[in-house]
Amino acid sequence: MRAKTAFILDRDGFFDGRLSQTTKKELKFLQAMAQISSPSKPRKMIAEKLQSSSRALSVTRDSLIKKGLVEQSLHGELRFTTPGFGEYIKDYYDL
């Protein structure tokens, strides 16, 4: 049980550190991504969740890619760069 607790604390610290470098707009983007259950998140679906156009999210998307938090998986689709990051966001942050 102590190993599981230690793992959770380490994981949470790691993910908190990654999220500490985001803006509010970027966090909203990540939250929208986390709500999409497939590993690859279509930009169109992210835009719909944020009630925006895909084009309007380009700067935020590019910033998150440069920060190493997301990456393009296929044309028009993104994924988190770290396994479990989306689940962590869903567990601790509301959209």
C-alpha cells in the first residue's frame, strides 16, 4: 500500500509540474482533450468541446506542442505525450 501511495504522489507531482507551465487557455484545451475517450483527439472534437473553431485554437495547440504536452498523432489529431496525463486531468480538473 505504501508503494501505491508513493507512486500516486510521484505521479501527481510530475503531472502538476507539467500543468504549472500552462495558461488558463491551455488548461481548458487540455481539459477538452481529456474528455475525448480515444487516444487520438481530433482537433474538430476539441474545438466543439470548447465551442470554438479549430482554426481559432491553432496558437494554443502550437504552444502546447512546443511545451511538449501534446503531439500530433495523425493529420488533424492530437494526443498527450505522457501516458495517463489525460486521466489525471479528468480526475483533478473539471471542464
